[in-house]
Amino acid sequence: MRLNKIQEKFRNTIFDPDALDKNFQSIFISGGISAANRMKVYRNNVMTSLSQAVIAVYPLTEKLVGTDFLKGAVNKYVISNPPDQGNLNFYGATFADFIADYEPAKNLPYLPDMARLEWAWEMATLADDDAPLRPEDLQETPESDLPDLRLRLRACAHLLESDYPLGKIVDFCRAEKQDGNLDIGTGGAHMMIYRPKLQTQMRKISESEFIFLRGLRDGNHLMAATEWASEADETFDLAAVLQKHLQMETFKAFGGEK
């Protein structure tokens, strides 16, 4: 059996014990221990490592649902979503989508968005440290070029919108004592998770601000993003929003990396 076939069967057997066929078992020297029992050892180690990697990303979700609930969900997730790369820092990106369809979580409609927020936090923390756009860099841009200017968000900047008050839910989870009165009916949220000066932060932003930044993130020019934001809020102030996000170091410097 070729090495790549052995590796493929090994991987399949880790995530599905029923995939252990006679051909694969024949390559093991028995030594008194069956291939099935040997695979149990490997399976336990792999499943434990993958589950721990995912659980570590979601401490606030764990606060909301409890350790046992999260472990059960993650175990199901790992079995049905094996990693497609070796770097476990990036394993678990689809966990929020999994939770959205996870039957035991159907009565927790805010949980997928909380998982998305925590994943965004993790990705912001791990993002490349690209250089921020400075106010003087923008001031040097000819005024005639501004409408077609395409500002890019930094690699650490992530946008998230939700029907639920994520900021309040985060505060509830971070409190030393939870009073048990979490009100999720107080409206939605528009959030930006980013990492200025190497410190990951979460900021609540307005809907028009979110639309503006999303437009820029998606590669649109300044004029288009401004028009969309103004449709949502006729008082949208482009100069004020640009000044705010230049100070927050939201935008990536012209010309690439440091």
C-alpha cells in the first residue's frame, strides 16, 4: 500500500472507527495489541488535541453554556469537521456555523454570533502586524483623487453585526459574578474587533459606520462606501469618521507592510 493511501486511511479511521478495514489492519504487526485498540489510542490523542484547540478560542461561550455543553458540542464538531491544515491556531473557523445548526443550542439564538465574535478576536490577535495609515499620508493625497481612493482595513480588523447585544453579553461573561439576568432583547449590535498597538480590542460602532467600513473592506472606493453609509444615516459625517479611524489605526498604510 502506498504511503499516501496509508495516510489517508489512517486519517479516515481516526475520525470514523468503522473505516478500519482488513487491508489497513494487515499493515500492523500485532504484537498482542489489535489494530483497532491501537487506533483508539491515536484517536483519543487526536480528538483531545483538536478539542482543546477549539475550546481555547471560546472562553466566553464556555461561560454562557458551561464546560460540559461546550465540550459536547466541540467533540461533535471535531468529528464532522477535521482540520484541513497543520496549524491548529486556525482550526475552528466554522464552529459558529456548526453551532447555528446544533440542535441542543437551538434555544440559544445568540450563541453563533458570540462564537463569531470570539473567532474574530482570535484572528485579530494572530493577524500580521501591518503598518497603520497615518493622517499625514491621507492629507498628502490630492483632493481630486479622494472619491476613487480605496482605503484598506488592516489585517487585524474584523467587522461583525448581530441581532443581539453582543457588547452586553460580553460584559455579562466577563463579570466576576453573573447575576443570571442576561437580557438579550435590547437590540442588535455592530462591532469592530481589531488590534491597535498590539492590544486586541472590541469597539461598538454605528450602523452607518459599519456599512462604510464594510464597503471599504470589500474593496470599494471611498465615494461608494460613503454613499451607502449616507443612505443608512443622512447625518453620516465622512470627515469625522475618517478622523476617528485614523486615530484608531483602522486603515492599512499605503504601499503595504512596514
